[in-house]
Amino acid sequence: MMVEKEDLGLSLSLSFPENRSSMQLNRTTSLASSSSPSAPFNPQKISWLDNFPSLGTFFFLSELGHMPRRCEAVPEGNRREPSGGGRRGRCRSFVAEQHTLSSVSGKRSEREATGDETERASSHGISDEEDADGSRKKLRLSKDQSAILEESFKEHNTLNPKQKLALAKRLGLRPRQVEVWFQNRRARTKLKQTEVDCEFLKRCCENLTEENRRLQKEVQELRALKLSPQFYMQMTPPTTLTMCPSCEHVGVPPSSSSSAPVDHHRPRPHHIHPRPIPIHPWAPTTPVPHRPFNALHPRS
DNA sequence: CGAGGGTCGGCGGTTACATCA
DNA sequence: TATGATGTAACCGCCGACCCT
């Protein structure tokens, strides 16, 4: 009686185009809109994290000196005891009693006032399933109920009180049940997205590692060639580099056959390139200052 | 106008139960 | 039939936003 994952809209796809600038994750829902209003994540601040909302939250919190709650260090004195779970609303544990009596929120008052008495009989004959000892059978939503909830979730992954009441009435559920279902559904979506993000970053890391390995090998080969003058004096350089005579910017032309100068100063039209100076990277007379690999690629 | 308290909704984390292999 | 794995309904505690006094 369980709804298929595809029906739940949890089938997040992951694609890895060669062109990284176009990498996009096909997200079922916009997590940015579902994130807590208390998390002031500014997507423009870390633009490349647009594709990773969950990671973006992580990095943003880290940047602010906050850690996500998952990583939060809880002081020993404040650490929550492993308390009883699902039925605590009905059989409150000692710890819950200790910590919640001082602040009876509206949420809790709603649960206690309407959750047990007035709403109990409204759906699926829950009261009929009460055991003699007070424990309650767990409700499983019907296929139709799940489908309607899914449809509603696709439209908006949060509900205002009016929508919640209407949906609960339509489904024959308690408003609290609809609210819980949406909370759990958002959590599932976020978890799924986090898994996708992690998988994506893992593959990115693998690709970069492979590329780094390839480049290191290329550097070794080039250095070996440089140590063999009988070779490089006869060889044509694979690429013709050009250097701007005024700023000494070195660039690679769009295509090796094109003789057009590299226009790396396009934003500054006043800058004139009278004549590009070709640079033969292996020519011994060209005084190319040696720079370590890390200096050329500071991020590697 | 700012401080303090109450309410509300969302989230992270957890538990318990139903279902399946 | 027993059992471990998995999915999920339901819960608690916390936090930030909002409102009122």
C-alpha cells in the first residue's frame, strides 16, 4: 500500500555535462523557497552554490560561524536525553516534562488540546485501534490520501493554515497530520537533494583528480622534452602564444590557424594591440620567467 | 522606541510502528 | 515463522519571525 518513489516526486536526477558552466540539477522542488525563514541564505552571496541549496546552507552557516545543527556541539548539561519517541505526546517522558513545562507553545497546546480528544475520531477510526494499554496503532495513509497530499505538495511545499485546514477536511485527517506529513515530506526532499549534491561533488572531485593527474603527467613530459635540446629545436610548438606588448599578458588565440590577436582587453577598448608578439614556449632565447606550477594554478 | 513575553511555523533529530524481503 | 532492513507517521526541542504590551 505504499506509494512508489516516482510517485512521490523523489526521483531527483543527476547529470554531468562536460560543460560545467551548464551543470544543472533537476530538482523536483525549490528548496530555497522551502528553507526556513530563519536561515537568511543569500544565493547571490555564494552564487556557484545555487545548484546545491543544502550545501549552500552549510557553507553559509559555516561562514557565519554557525554550524548546522547536525554538527552542533551540545553542551553536556543541555544534551537531550534519549527519550521515548513517537508516542511521547501521549506519554510524556520525564525529560520532556522537565523541559517543556516552562514554555507551552501554541503548537503544543494545539497538539494537546485537539490532537488527543477532539480530532481523534476524525480519521481512520484511530480510536478504534487504541490498545488496552493506551498505545496506538500507527496510521498508514491510504494511496488516495498520499496522492492528494503529493499533488498539493507539488503546488506548494508549505501550507498556510487555511490550506492546511481545507486539505485536512478534504482528506478526512487532522490538520496536525497534514502538517506533519508536509514537514516529513520536506525533510525527505531535502535529504534526497543532499544525497544528490554529495554524489555530484564526489564525481567533481574524481574528475578534478583525474585532470590533475593528467596535467602533472603533461608537465613531466614537457620538462623531459626541455631537457633534450635536440628535440625542441626541431619541433614546432603545439600552440602559438601571443603576448600583449604593453601589459605582457600572454594568451592563446581562439584557434591556432587564426592570426587574429587575442582580445583580452575587450572591456577596455582604448587598449590597442599594434602587433602581437609570438612566443615560442620552447625557444631558449625567450626569457620566460620560471614559475612554479602552484603559482600558475593557485587553487590547485 | 526598545525590551520582554507569547504565539506560530519550520527544521533537525529521534522513536516506534508497519511492511517487506 | 522469525528477523533485519526500510519507510514513514508522529513526536520533541529549538529557533526566528511576528505581534502585543
